[in-house]
Amino acid sequence: MLTDLSECNNGGLVISNEPEQTAMSKEPISFGHYPWPNCTVHLIASDADLPEYPGLIGSGFFVQRGARVYLLTAGHCLVTGEPNTEDFLAKAAKVAAGLVIPIDSADGTTSRGSEGLVRFSAVSSVKVDNTSGAFFGSGKEGTLDVVALEVDPCQVALDARIRDRSVRLPPTGEWFIKSMDLAEKHSQKVPLVASGFPKQGTESSIDYDTRVVISQGIHLPAYYIGSGPWPHTHSLEVRQSNTRIELDGMSGGPIYMKARNGDDAPYYLVGMALRGGHGSDLIHFCTVDWLTGAIDAEDNRSTAIPGNATGSAAEAT
């Protein structure tokens, strides 16, 4: 379940954050959501060699791209170390095959067999020229730490629940950058929301005796503070309450922006968390442009995922 801690109306009026529409169109922006869909998932990994010991490895979220659905997450959630190594995709595919992710969002303790789990068909990552060494990774081929797991197209076609809980992916992130520039010009703080499953500070846990997994996610209110430490990142600062939340585990979760004040204002996906936590209130995230690149770029590296683990040994809350 997700505990909503966001109170984004307190940040003051944000000028022109809503994406532009044509003068002739009065239809809602196609990628706006109110409320946002329950797309964020806890990555529960089950190793085929040790199925009795599943692990909680990070956050991810479902996105729609045309008729296809993808689970986006950070590469380091699936494979520790640098995602640009030659064997990264093979390792990531093995982990993806063992992910235990219910098709519908968990709203109680229920036993879930393989028929109730999401199946993935392929994993891909995007590469960049890292001659300058500015990006994550080492050597000439850098990595953005962005991974896309394609949901089995047959499962998407047959089960509307997966599409229904997916966030619509904006075509580009240019409007977000323009909004940030305009807000900075007018000295406005832009409220954002970070969604995910931190490793500490919630009720998330695994009971290995009863084989029950409890997942509790959060929506954290934050403010945009500027460009991040790497060329493809921006930074936000989480507004912590008296009960402090450690941000480790938020990697791979979506970042949203509320377009304007008001109870019925839409939310837009603006990016994905890549780095943060470890005592800091900062999260560094990449924008939508890099997420679409992970799905659409012709030079992506990709590999097929073997049949998913059954997941029958675990229960989810």
C-alpha cells in the first residue's frame, strides 16, 4: 500500500507549470493524471536457487508507451555495480525473471500464484558516449542507470489491469525544463512528489517464517532545487517531517509535478529517481527524455527474459 505524505499546496503558486495546449484544443493534456495511477511497485526479487528467501531490492513503476507497457527502474536496483559491464543485461534478465510483482496493487494479505504476477519479455538499457567520464560508469561507454523491462505484450493485451495502473509517458521533457527556467526567473519554488519504497521508516518487511511480504510505500513532498551532479540529472529536496524518512530505496521510483494549486489539479510524470538517501534529503533524478530514450533509442542494448519465477512461495500485503 502507499501512504500519501504529500502536501504540495503549501509551496506557493507556481507559474505556468502546465504543458502547453494548442489554442484550438480544450481537451485535457493526454499525459496528465488526477489522481496519479497506482503505478509504483516494490521490487520483490525471488532467486530461483533460494525461492524461500525473497528480497526487497528497490522501487519501479509502470508506464504506457503506445500499446506497450514497461516497468522502469534504476539499473543498480537489479544489479549492483556499474550497469555498463558486458554481462549486465544477462544479470538483469535473471533478476527480472524472478520478480514477484502482482498484476493488481496489493490491498490485503493474499496468496498469489504465478497467474497473478506480471510477466516480462525483455530488458533494455540505454548507453551514452562517456568519453568525457561525466556520466555514471567508466570507460568510453557510459550508462544512465535506467532500465526498461517490457511487460509481456500478450499479457498486456489480455489484462487491462496492467494498463490501468500505468502512468502515461510524456513525449518529451522540454516543457518541464521550460517550467523550471520560468519558475527560477520568478523566484518560485516548484513542488514535486517522489514516490517509492524506502528501506527504512515504513512497515515494509519480509517474514520468512510465514512467507508474508509487507510493502508500504510513500509519496514524499519535495521542491525542485536545480541541475544535478551529472549531465542527465536534476535534484530535488524532500520536505521531511518530524518522523524522518531515510531515502535509500527510493531509486527507480517516479517523480511527479503538480501543475498548479487546487484540489483537482493534474499531476505529470517528470522523471525517475536515480540517487539519494544515505542521510541526505536530496534525490537526483533523470527527466522524461532519458526515460523515453531507454525505450525508444535504436542503439539500446536488449536481451530476452526467461520465464518468470512462479512467486507462489510468497504472499504480499
